[in-house]
Amino acid sequence: MTRDTVIVTDDLTKRYRDRLAVDRLNMRVRQGEVYGFVGPNGAGKTTTMRMLVGLVRPTSGSAQVLGSEIGESP
């Protein structure tokens, strides 16, 4: 993660029993960028946001927001 990168995900995945909600998401968002999630209902947009803010634990993969791993205290 570089200093100007604010969100990084590496193979971020969330599975609810047999339902795959987010499948190996890889993204980089740099400071100052506007990033949008577009997709149909059930595409994993809300689940991704919930993982990034720490409301939902990922099944696998990792993510950092502002240099901290998700799930860590700042």
C-alpha cells in the first residue's frame, strides 16, 4: 500500500453458507479518487462496504482502509 492509496483489497471474499456474496475482490482506491459501486441487486455492493467498515468479517482475503487492516482497532 502506497501513501496515496486509501483502500486496498486483495482477494476479498464473503460467503454466507453456500451463497457467494463477494468473490475475490481486488481493488485500489487512491486519495482523491471518486469510486462507485455499480451492479444489480445481490451483486455484493453492500456486503463489500460492510466488510470495509468492519461490520462484517470476510471469509477470506484481506483489506486495508487508511493503512489499517479491516477488523483492527486504529
